[in-house]
Amino acid sequence: MQISLISAALVAALVGYGSTIALVLAAAAAVGADAGQTASWVLAVSLAKAAGSAWLSVWNRVPVVLAWSTPGAALIAATTGVTLPQAVGAFVLAGALVALTAAVRPLGRLVASIPDGIAAAMLAGVLLPFCLRGAGAAEAAPGLVMPMVAVFALVRLWNPALAVLAALAAGLALAFGGGAAVLPALAVPMPAPVPVLPEWDLGVLLGLGVPLYLVTMASQNLPGFAVMRAAGYEPPVSRALAVTGGLSAVSALFGAHTVNMAAITAAICMGDDVHPDRAQRWKVGLAYAGVWVVLGLSSPAILALLAALPPQVMAALVALALLGPLMGALTGAFAAPQTRFAATITLAVGGSGVAVFGVGAAFWGLVAGLVVYGLERARA
């Protein structure tokens, strides 16, 4: 295998892992996962990404790169009063709905009928609170956070994909070098899958499972397919949805949230510098899978390192990682004039964090936006 394939896969995997692992940890903490369950979560989702990327790349002979759902992790991290078994039930539902979208065309048409602006506003409502916490982290620990922000801003001018990873490296160096964090013991166990029996709570299924499915489809899978088309490859839409949905439902039983098509990291794996022969670039999926297997098996050591960091560093890292997705969501939310007010309502309700009848704010933001949009259409 060419060294360029391996280097592209390594960079893509490290960017995806380093830029959003803090958000996954926040999601695990929000649903009460302990250290073993969190390591199982990261292991399961990493192996699911590895299996799906390798399988789809070999099956279709095109480079298919999977990622975990970053907005999905933000949605989970924003939930309150949800236990891990209840969250697992929602994860299973989201994965099953993704797989059903490949098999049941009316379901795909139903999702596609949601206006883009309202779907983007729902995502923006999920992401905005996390980005706002970055300012509070900078106020609480300016000596740690402000250099991270400076590194992020400078590296972003050169390579936006590596900016968050550079900020993480700066945070690690400052925290451990300055004595704000203590290096954990080097002897860590190998990760072990921890089965979690799902609980089927209607409020959690509606408030977490359905929005998780929608944000995964709208903000991950659809852009991922678009990136493949832009690179000159025809994406295997039905197969990809069936495989990622099935893998998500299975890995959910070990605590993991959804896997889906990658967008930014996929672009790293599809350029001319990856392999001069376009017909051979599918092999990057195998190298990418191998890197994710290693990252999954290394999860206890990496998680122990991140757990030693001050909370302000982790909050700032999450805020910086979500600035790009938030910018894209806000741009999409207010792009179409006919849905701007409905999108504003969706954003306001979804970002409030208020749960009604045990159902999360993201779901009610979507409902409120669709109701307002429907009323405006009826009046017109």
C-alpha cells in the first residue's frame, strides 16, 4: 500500500478523533457513563467506523470514510435527566431509522421534506450553547484557554482541518507543563466492551432518538455524500445508509452513538495527492479502518490523559471544535428568506434547553419551527 494512502488515512483519523473526542466525553458524562462504559463507547464507535469504512470501500471500490456523529454527540451532551440505558435505546432507534431510510423510500422522502433552514436551525440550537461556554472557560482560566484560542486562530489561517488538533496539543502542553494537570499512570488496561441493556422510554426516544437521527442525516450523511460527488465518485447511498444504520444499532448496545458518512475528513482521503490512480483510492478506506482500530484499542490511555485536564480546557476545546459546524448551521438556517422566521423559532426553542413532558428541546424546536412554517405557508 502506498505511503500516501496511509498518511492521508492517518491525518484524517487523527483530525476526526482529536477535534471531537472531548465532545464524545461530554456526551458520555451527560448520560452518566462511568470510566469503563465510556471506554467501551469509544471502542465500539471506533470499531464500527473501521468496519464500515473497510466494508463499504471494498464492496464499492470507492473511498468511503465514516465518522461518528459530531452534532449527535453535542445533542447527547445537552441532555439532562437521561440514563445510559435510556440513551442506548435512543441510539438503537436512531441507527434503525437510518437503516430504514435505505429500505423505506417514503421515510427518506419524509425527512427530505423538512425545509433545510429548519433542519439547520435545529442543529444550530444544539451547538450554540456549547460554543457560548468557551467564553466562560476563557474567563475562568485565561492562562490556559487564551493561548489555545490563539493557536486555533493562527493554524486555521493555514489549515482549518488541523486547527482544533493544534489547540488540543497546546492545551495539553500548557496544562501538563504548567502543573495544572498531572500525568496519569501509564499502566492502563485494554478496553473491554461493556454491554448496556437498552431501556425504551418514550420521552427519550422522541426527544433524543428522533433528533439524533435527523441531525445525523441532515448534517452528516447528506454532506458526506456531497463530498464524494464533488470528488468525482458516485456515493453508494442505499448501501451506506444500511451499513451505517446497522452498525450504529449494534454498537449502541455497547454504549456507542451513531456512525455516519464523514465530510471534512473524507475530503482529506479523496484528493489527487492520495493516489495518482483514482481507481486505487478506495484502498484508503482500509488504511483508515486500521488507524481507527488502533485508536479504539488505545482509548483507555487517551481518555485517562484527557480526564486529567482542567474542565476549562475541555470546555474550550469543545467550543472551538463546534465553531465550524455552528457557522455552517447558521448559514443554512437563514439562507432561504421564506423559512427565516421559522428557523429563528426553531433555534430559540432548541437552544433553550427546556424539556417538556420529558422530551428534549431539540425535538420541540423542530416541532415549533414546522408549525410556524406550516402556518405561514397556509396564510400564503
